[in-house]
Amino acid sequence: MGIVLDNLSKIETLPGGEIALATSDSLINWARTSSLWPLTFGLACCAIEMMAAYAARFDFERMGVFPRPTPRQADVMFVAGTVAKKMAEPIIRIYKQMPEPKFVIAMGGCANCGGPFYDSYSVVKGVDKIIPVDVYLPGCPPRPEALMYAVIKLQEKIRKMKVKNGSGATPLQATGSRKLS
Amino acid sequence: MTEETIQPKLSEPVFNHSNGRLLMPETRYWPTQMWKSPWSLPTYRRGAAVLAGLITGIAGAAWFLGEAGPRVAPLYSAAEQFALSKGVPAFIISVLWTFIKGAILLAAPLVNALFAVWWERKISAHIQSRMGPMYVGWWHGALQTVADGLKLLLKEDIIPETADKFVHMMAPVVVVIPAILAFAPVPFGNELVYADIDIGTLYVFAVGGVSVVGIIMAGWSSGNKFSLLGGLRSAAQLVSYELPRTFAVVPVIMLAGTLNISAIAGLQAGYWGGIIPRWLIFYPVVGQIAFIVFLIASVAETNRIPFDIPEAESELVAGFNTEYSGMKFALFFLSEFAYVLLSCLLMASFFFGGGAAPLPFLDFLPSWAWFLGKVLILMFCFLWFRWTFPRFRVDRLMDFNWKFLLPVSLLNIAAAGLLIWFLS
Amino acid sequence: MTKETSTAIKADQMFINFGPQHPSTHGVLRIALTVEGEVVIKARPDVGYLHRGMEKLFEARNYSQALVLTDRLDYTSAMHNNLAYCLAVEKLAGIEAPLRAQYIRVLVSELNRIASHLVFFGTFGVDMGAFTPFLYAFREREMALDLFEMLCGGRLLYSYMRVGGVSADLPPGWIEKCREFITFFKPRLKDYDTLLTSNPIFRSRTEGVGVIGAERAVSWGLSGPSLRGSGVNFDVRKNDPYCVYDKMNFTVPLGKTGCCFDRYYCRMLEMGQSAEMVLQCLDALSGAELNPGEVMAKGVPKMFKPAAGQAYAHVEASRGDLGFFAVSDGGLNPYRMHVRGPSFINVAILQEILAGCKIADVVAVLGSLDIVLGEVDR
Amino acid sequence: MTTEEILANLQTSFPGLAKAELPIKNYPTWTVPAQSLRVVCERLRSKFSFDYLDVVTATDWSGPASPKGYPRSPAVTPGATPAAGALARDVFEVVYIVSSLSAGLRICLRCEIPRTEGASVPSLYGIFMAADWQEREVYDMFGIKFEGHPNLIRILTPETQQGYPLRKDYEHIPDKFD
């Protein structure tokens, strides 16, 4: 569908094209916000709270969040936990395997900035050093409600996306993961 | 132990002991309250009322609409008369009509996928004391699958570097096309059948069997070891379970004396003693065994738990569709649910009398409504199994097939022969 | 991939990288599998994908601050980590917690054991392909977490225990809530049995799979239910009692053969025993003989310097024998703190027992050992 | 048989075996010379049914941890640096805790080795399989070589790790992730 999305912005030149574009934007964004499929991927403590968010009391599926085991079918990656340096390369790889448009939620203090392990020799101080992050969620670990709030914030962000600006991806995503020195 | 050196100044934590979050009944309640009497909860009563209303509403609408087949026939003849009077050649009319019927038939698996995925998610959620999709769409996440489909359509389509690109691209096509073609001779009610061919049963199994090639293609071409293992597993599994599945139908064919599916369904009309319907499942021993073997083999054919080893999530990540993204993955999903629908339609025709009402006085509802109801109940069984059972191990799965199902289905054929001799 | 794995593969074999991102590795474990068809020829577990340098960080924190790090070891049973750490430091500094605090410690440990084993039950079900047990287990677990939340405000990581006692007494109404939970929970154990334990498919997946004999289990240093599943009667609560476990009335469930099912069922039975112990503790705590409010040893400052020395304390955590080896040089910070993580030692046996299994058994064996990667990698 | 008797029994054949001066609290603690460690453990296992290896770990006694070992300087509280320089000496102390599950006995064995680059002790692999990974971990963290271990490679830290982190003089070299 890349061709369609790439050429969709040309509608704007047609008469009434802006309205059509805005309508298609809202439709596309509705679809994307309504079915955010995360990757079943947990790193540390936060993963247990992430599991709790999928489970009976919090029930993430109400919002259409439906975990997929393979990165190829996922839209959003919850980086739930401490990113150790040994794990950094696999995370970059998984991120690259996800199809566009893709989003990242850094869940918990460790994924934001290193958390309680800010002075450790083997922890990446924040997953944003290796992949672009859309939503930062503080807490150690954040409650499942907080994770839902992060997803709602991500949905707000997705609603602002426009097909005009680069095939519907956020600006940082268009460039892919950051180059490592 | 030495004396303290620095005493950090920290305010004492304040706990709201008397009513913490735990004790606020409006926002969170423990399952204990739920367990005592679920009917005291207003949501329960409301849900039950809505469900009862839905069923009666659908039944009423069905009664109002009545039989679809006899109503379509005069429409068709009127349109044909009109076209003939305008000088359109007869063969063009028949070709056009075939295409229109084909389009209607094509809608069946597509609409089914939209509905069944949502239904599965709701059923699974309610089995697991959750709610399932709630916010997308107007009512209980009714548009969830539409949103999913649209999103998958707009996802980037990835073909891995290591993949065999042409085969990788063709695999979903090879899976989906037979899944749709197989619907041709299957009735949806009295006279509601696309191609009423005499070898219908044979056709369905023959065409449906082609999909396994697509799955093997998907597994092999992805360039992923998990996919490869999934493809190999599915080859072994699907080919094996074809046998008991086909043999389970043989007693049905023997008793009915025809391969035409709608004829088999039609033969089961009527009642023994005015009460027990003459459905094949009520034939002593033979009918029940044939049904159970067919049901088990159908679950295995559709790659669903407990037989979902080709896409075993906890072992092979996602099995043969590990490397598929976007719409290609959606096609695999579509074909899976198309096969579930097909199996349920076949079971309804073979064992449950097709469109016949279960009790004589209930036949005010049209045949397609009964068909639909039976299919939905059977489909519910598929979903129910999925969310109740663990997964077989691959060698146990083969043992189960070759050492149990196949002998049983063969014995059942012999028993059917005895039954026919006894009946005659 | 190290050289060792990439070279030794024959033509009909295949190398599979199981993890670090895989739905059923319970975190970020990687197992390098060499398979021949469906049969595993060689397995080499590779850990360290969650290595956070915890033991180095202990040396840069004082004794109160280091407590917070211990929560993050085995994050599904944080209370046990806190307890083991507190016992080690108390031993080092010569502090004795009051009796009421000891009862509360046992109470919350057992409650946490239930919560932790419920996570095991759920994830083991998911490994076996049954998704529903996971939801049921988490439903009950949430209730236990509610109790913890009422107790200390944390759902997962508590830091509830302090050196010298516990941070706060039980809040009013907690004991009744806890009793309500236990009365609700006990019949649910039967539900779990009907749902999963008695399922023939589940039995065929687990019985006789991944057998660890008693001698081998001892030699590999397994502990906890993984060891007891092999029929070795070793439980720190019985053999080296700490807190008030010597006053508790409970039995230690033992397996027979050491297959996956035995390990699984030991944990299921342990939950029942834990529930009994919780009730016993609640009875003791609701009596008047334990002074309400006296939950901290007197005169323990927030920062203190234990005299130079070494101490080792171990507790029976959910996953086994969790030990803390503490060395003090008389300073504010621990000079050295070593954690004997039961998961770390339990997971090592994978390299031996996985050979000859099917690929589907890999997840069964891994799930039945019930490892938590936070504790493996530290 | 108590640990005292076992010690007396073993001391007849291994004169280097002695009670430690600074024992682990509530544990009988013996110091073992490195060369007889393996034989002592073999004897303990075969004769006295000490079949369970609890812990293998080590302590670097060379003084307080260098603040350079942390990528960001940790919030060191004043007075945190150890007052007791008396304990500091240039040794690694390898600590083993072995226990007998049947007799309910636990013994701590300690083995001091000079603190050099190629510091080594004999491996207990083969006697206790539990030593496999625990020794690898000690090697990873301290760089102490275990002679006779079949697969002594880094286990927890990534292959890019420079130096041995739990040594007190470990200095962190910033890499691409810092």
C-alpha cells in the first residue's frame, strides 16, 4: 500500500482535494489508533506490569491492543524494562524488523533514562539512545493504568499524523533508528 | 553497630488506610463479589437482556424475510425476461448471473472474517473474565476488525532480504484462493447454493487441500527457520488429518447415497416419531463417531488450538506467517476463518440436517436462519476449544491421528455398512 | 553467536536462535539450539541480556538504599528478595527484628509466593498453548497485589521490609481483606486443576518430559520446587528455618520423577500450603500477644555502619534458595554483596536436559524451571 | 558428625586446612590453600556427603571501589569510603559454601589467592555441576581463572566488555552506548 500512501498527497492539487485528504487522514488515523498491536516483548520488571495490563482486570484489548509475537505484525513496541548493553543490538534489530508506521513506548524509569541503574556499567541509559521513542512513561514500574495512559497519549500523537508529511510516519521514524557512533 | 551519621529528613508516608483504592467498590471490585451472585450486577442483567433481544430480533427478522431461495428465483426470471426482451443473448445473461452469484459468494468469507475475528475476541474475553474490544466502533468494539483490516492494509509490506521473493508473494494467494473456491458447492440454505454440482463433497476436499501448498510455500520462502519449521509441521499435519476427515464423511455418503452436499442436507429433513429429526448425527453410534472425528479433524485442518502447531505462538513465534506483515498476513487470517466457516457449513449440512428445524413446530423460521444458527453454534465450539485446551506436541499429534482417529474412522465405515444392512 | 556453535553443525542439522526476543523465554534468555528436524541435539543457554551490574551497584549504595535494588532481582517475588537482604544485613549488624515483624515477614512472603506461583501457572499455561489459565491466574494475583498495595503502596516492587523489621504495621481492615482473599483463593486451586492439571493434552506434554533425577538435581545445585520436583526433600524453611517458620505448620510437597509435571504440581501444591501459612500468621497477628505497632527493632538508624565482618543468609524464595552474601568493612556501604540467585543456577541445567527433547519440549522444560531473568542476570 | 570432627579428620591429610579468623557469621568457615581445594571438596563430597554447592563467589580485598568504575559518579555519601584500611590487602578471596542436604550441615570454604592478572584456582567442575556457571560468573566479574573448567568464557557481560567489573580498581571505559 506504500504506493497509494505516497501518491495520496497529490490529491491536494485537485479541486476539493484538501477535504478529501483530510477525510482520508482521519480515516487512516482512526484505523491506526484503534488497532495498535504491540510486540510481546518484555525485558524486566515492567514486563510483569505489562502482562497485568493485558490480563483480566485491566484488559488492554478493550482499546484494540492485541499482542503479536513477531515484530513483522506489530505496530508498537513497549520497551518494558532495563536495556542492558548486551540487549541493545537485538532491540535495534527488532525495531528495524517492524513495518512502518511503527511506534515505541519507553516504559519505566530504566527505559527512559536508566532508572535505578543510572550508574551501572552495563545498562544503556535510556532506550532513546538507540531507537527513537514516541512516548516516555515514568515509574518504577508504572502501573498498568499508566501504560494505558501512555497508549492513549500515543493515540493522540497518531491523530496528528498527516499523509502529506512523508507516508504517514512520524519524522523521526522516517529516518529509522539513530546511527550509532 | 555504630551511631547514625546522617539522618535524612523525610516526611512520614501517609496511608489512607480506611479507604484505599482497594475498597472503592465503584471502580474496582474483587472477584469475590462477582462470584457471590453475578446476577446482582447490573451489567450482567443488561448484557443478558441485550443478548436475548438480539436473538429474538434476528429470529423475527428471519421470519419476516422468509426463505431467500424462492424469492430470488422470480427476481432472476423477471430480470431474464426483461433482458431477453431487449435482445440480450441468453448465454451472456447466464455468464453475468454467474458473476453476480460469484460476487455474492465472495462476500461470504470476507464478511465472515470481519465478524468471526470480532466474535472470537469477544468470546475469548468473556471466557477469560475480560471484556474484549469495547471502544472501537459504536457497540462493544463492533468495528474492531474493520480498523484492524484497514490498518493492516496501510502497513508497510516487508519482503525479507533472505526470502524467495516470488514464492513469498504468491503464498498468501495460493492459500486464499482455494479457501474461497471451496465455498462453491456448499449450501447456505435450501436452494441457496452457488454451484449445485453432484461431486460437491469431493470438490470441497480436493480444493481445500490445495491451501496446504500455500502454507508450505510461505514457510519455505520466508527465509526464516521458525517459518520453515512451521511449514514442515503444517505439511505433515494437514496431509495426515485429511485422511480421517475424508473417511469420517464416507458413512454420511453411504447413508445418503449421494455426493451432492445440498442433496445430503435435503435428505435429512423429516422426523422420526414426529420428534427426533432425521439428522445424521442421530443415527446410532455411526453418526456420533463420524461427527466427532470430523470435528476433531476439522479443528486440525484449520490450524487451531489444540492443533495449531504450525503457528505455535510459544514455540515458533508465529510459525509460517512469522515474516508476513500487513495485508499478506491478513490474507492468512482470512483464509483461516474462511476454513472455519467452511468446516461449520459442512458439518451443518452433513450431520445437522442443513436448514431443517430441530423440532417440527419450529419450521416457521426459514432454512437459511437455521443454517446460520447451526453454523454459529458450531463455530462457537471452535472458539471454545481454542481458549480451553493446551497445544499438542507434534509427535503426539501424529500419534493421535494415525493410531486413534484413522482406525476409528475406518471402523466407523464398517459400522456404517452394518447399519445400512440392518436398516434395509 | 560464538565460534563454538557456528562450526559444529552437520549438514542435516539446523541452528536456531531461541530468543532473546521470543514469546516464551520469560524475558530475554537466549538458547542456541542445534536441531535435527524437530529434535534438539544441543542446547546452549546464553544469559546476560538483562545484566545490570547489580553487585557493583550495591557497593555504591548504603545499606538502606541497596534494599531498593534487591526488589529488582526476582521481580515477581520482591518480598523474598527484601527478606533475604534484610536477614543478611541484620546478621551482619547484629539486629533482631521484633516478633510481630517476623510474623508479618512470613505472612507477606507466603502471600508473595502465591502471587509469584500464579505468574508461573499462567505463563506455563501460555507456554503449553493454553491462554486462559494466564488470565485466571492474573485475576487472583491482582487480589494479592491489592493487599500489597494496601500494605505498602507498591504493586510489584515493595521495599516493604527494612533492616530491623518492616516499614509499617498492617493497616486496619487488612487482616479481614486477606482472609477474604484466602477463602476465595483456595477453591480456585481446584479450578486450576480442572482447567489445566487434569487436561490429558497437558499431561501428555509434561509427564516424562525433561526428567531430572534427584542426584543430578543436587549436583547441578537446583533449589526450590525444581529440586523438590525431583523428590529431594530440601526446603530452607524446614532445614534452616528463619523468622518464625519453625512455628508454622506446613508440609513440603515433593515430586517423584522430576519431570515437568512434578515441578509444576509441586508449585501448585505449594500455593495451598502457603495459603494455610497465611491463615496461621493472620491468626497469630490478630491476637493480642504480639504488640501492635511494634514492627521495627529499636534504635536502627537510617544509615549505619556494621562492624567489619561477613554474613550469609538465605531464604526459600519462590524459585528456590535465595542467598545474600554480605561483606562489610565497617563503612556505610556494603563492601561486597553477592546474590545467589536460584534462577541463575537452575537455568544452567538446561544445557544438559534439553538435548534429545523436541522443540516443543524446550518451552515446557524452560517454563517448568520457572526462571526470572532479573535474577539470572542481576 | 559435626563440622569440628570433619575438620579434624580432614586436617590429618591436609595440614593447610584451618579455621578462618574472620568467619562468616553462624557458619563454620575454613581456609583452604588453593592447591588442595579440589581434593578437599572431592573428599567432602565422597566421604561426608557434602553434595550440594550453594555459592561460589569472590571478594576483592584491595580496598574501596574506585569511583571511576561507574559511568556517572554515584551519589557517594560522606563517610561511605571505608574506614578500615586494616582489612585491605592484595588478595582475592574465593568463597565456597557447600552443604550436605542429608546431614543438614553447611561449611564455608575460603581460599585466598594473590591478586594478579592471571590469578587462578582449581575448578570444582566435575565434582559439583553447579560450579559450572557460578565459576564462569566469578571469572566474568573478577577475572579469576578456574583451572580445569571446560568452557570458561564470559557469561553475563557482553563480549565488548573491557576489564572485570567487580574488581575494586575497575575503571569504566565509555562505549558507544554511554
